[in-house]
Amino acid sequence: MLNLPLLAIGGYLLLQLGIAAYANRRIQSETDYLLGGRNFGLWLGSFSLFATWFGAETVIASSGAVAAGGISAGRAEPFGYALCLVLFAVLIAAKLRSGNYLTLADFFAKRFGRVPEKLSVLLIIPTSILWAAAQILAFAHVVAATTGLDLSVALILGTLMVVIYTTVGGFLGDVLTDNFQGVLVIVGLGITLYFVVQALGGWDAALLQLTPERLTVIAPDEPLWGQADEWAIAIIGSLVAQEAISRILATRNAKVARQTCYVAAGLYFTVGLIPVFIGLVGFGLVPAEVHGDAFLSHLAQSVLPDFAYVLFIGALISAILSTVNTTLLSIGGLVGHNLIIHARPTWFPTEGSKILLQRLLVVLAGVVAYAIAAAGDDIYALIQASSSFGSAGLVVCLVFGLWLRAGGAYAALAAMSIGTIGNWVFQDVWQWQAAYLGSLALAAVCYVAVAVSGRTRMLMR
């Protein structure tokens, strides 16, 4: 018998490859490959940022967690990450776009110098790799649950397809597919919500599932500091996500960059409420043992007709692919542009040689992300790790560097180093419940202390 979900996924991925091949014809420079020519308007930029931000944790991990424990179990979805996009608009977007940077590390190079630039890359790359691994793992879970393929086989096929079309299409292909994927996410989740509500007996019956204990944002049996720390990771730690920043840098100008973040935040919050609501009301439609990463896939199989199930698969895959391809591009850009090309510019005398390097690095990043995904089994844990590793010092340097004139290379190096070490000590050694908040405060104090001491020495001279 024909495996309809497998055929649908195969056809969808072939369409993605076609879009990537079209975009490849317009890639003439490193800037084209990494930022699509840096001329995107509000519509393309907003939908691309929304689709990139709307990943596996938004659809799969959050709905499963909410099904198991209510809104408080879903943590920051969609509230925290939507607030993060608002902070991007208020604090970062316009100023960063005005600098005409190619990557986030370019800002650190111009503001603080070459050594902080290199350190920032070394801190951002593990974050992006973990984020990509989480998305690839989510993709494999969806494919395995919907087609019957073994998880390890689905993981290999998913990684292979993502790497191929990302390598071919570059950033322009990424943005074009993002807009298609964003629309499919909205339609697919909307149809899934409709059939879930019908399976429960209508809206009145569905709303009866919204008991007060499942609607509380604060978990009553968990320490407040620990919950605040998880929210801080989502809201503050994600401010240095190269995946979102690349969308900001690719917009037409600073005004469009800011507006893009606001529109994307609204889209993210509105659409992100759908999987949360599905988890809140649909938890009783599937066995409790599948409440988790497999919840939404099992729920869809039980309530959706064939045509709607195909749309659901498309929505899930769209949410995942729109994130992972951006992440792979970001890794290639940081390593290629800020480490290799800056160190050996004579090795890459032409734009063609730079593009080739970026393509090779995308492939390498995909292989590493696959290895991490194959070794992991929890999407949410990978997401948490990606948002907290090394980001405390980077956030402090980014925000202070954009808004304050004080602080140079030594202040940045101190904040990045102490923030990373502090997070490791607080979290893994001392096992503090507010490890990220502690490392963030420590990085800020170090930055200010070094900046003030440097100014004091200058005045004394």
C-alpha cells in the first residue's frame, strides 16, 4: 500500500529543492549567500523571522509539555519568545541594522576588536549547533511518527534533505521557503485545531477542559527562582540568536528592521497560542504515555482525516525546516566569514571562492548537528541548552555595546568569559535554580567594573 504521509513529505521536500535551485541562480556574492542581498521589505522579513522563530519547541515540545502539565509546563511558549522579539525591536534591531554588518560577530569586531569577535563566534557556534540539533531531532520524530520509519532512518533522511537544499539555496532560498512555510504553518495548525475541537464535541466541550490549575503560568510546586530562570533564558538568552539577527541584518533599512520584529512578535504570539491551546484541551484524546514530544503527532493521527493530516505534516515540517536551514547558514557565516576568511583573506580572493567555503561549512554544520541529535532524546533540553550556553556575556556585550560608549575589548572579554564560566559553575557545579540569571548579573557587573576602571585609569593619566 502507498504510504501517503511519506509521499507527501517527499513531494514537499522536492518543492523545497526547486525553490532552492531557483534562488541559487541569484547568488553572486558572499552577501547574497548569507543575507540574500540585504534588501528585504516588511512582508518578506516579518514572515521569514516568524517562520524562523517558530520552530520545534513551539509546535512539538510546547504542545506535549502543556498536555502533560498545563501552561506552566510549557514555560515560555509562546509568551517568552514573543517578548524576546519585542526586545529585539526595542533594543537591537535598528541600531544593529544601521551598522551594515554581515554577522553578529561583525558587530563585536567593530565595537570591541578582533579578539572579542573570535570569542563571540566560539560562544555562538555551540548554541547554534544545539539549536539545529533540536530541530533535526524534531523533524525525525515527526517523520517517524507519521510514516512508520525508524527514528534513526528518519534522522538521516531529514538531515540529508535539509543540508542539500540549504547548501544550494543559501539565504534567499531560505527566505522564500520561509514565507511559503509560514503560511502552511498557520493553515495546518488552524485545521488541526478545528478537528481537535470537533473531536471533543465542539467549542463548549473544549473550553470545559480549561481548568484553573491547567491555566496557571506559574507552577505551584516549583521554586519561583527556577521558573524565572527558564523565562530569562527564553526572553534574554535568545537575544543573541544569529538566526533571528540574520533576518534583521537582511532587511532594507533600520526602520524596516524594527518593524519586522514587531510584526513577527505579533504573528508568533498569535499562531503560537494554537499548539498551546491544543495541548490544553486535547490531552485526553491520546494516552498519557505519549504526552511529550510525540503528543501532537499521535493526536493528529487520531483525529484528522487524510487531507487534513497531510496539511498537518506540512505544517510541522515547515515549522522545523524554516528554523534549521537558517541555523546551518548562520554557523557557516560565522565560521567562514569571521574566522577563516578574516584569518586567511588571500585564500579566498573571489566571491565564488567565499561562496564555496560557505557551502562546505553548511554541510559540515549539518553533520555535527546530526551527531548531536542522534545522541539526544529530548527536544526541550536541547533548546534550553542552546539558549543558555555562553549567551549571558554575549547579551550584556551586545546591549551595552549598542547603547553605551563605555567599555572596550577588556570589558567585553571579561563579560563573555565570566558569564560563561559563571553559568557553568552556577548550573553544573553549585546547581543553582537561577543559574542563568546569576551568570547574567555577574557578566553585567564585570563589564561595568572593567569599563569604569579603564576610564578611571585614563583620567588619572
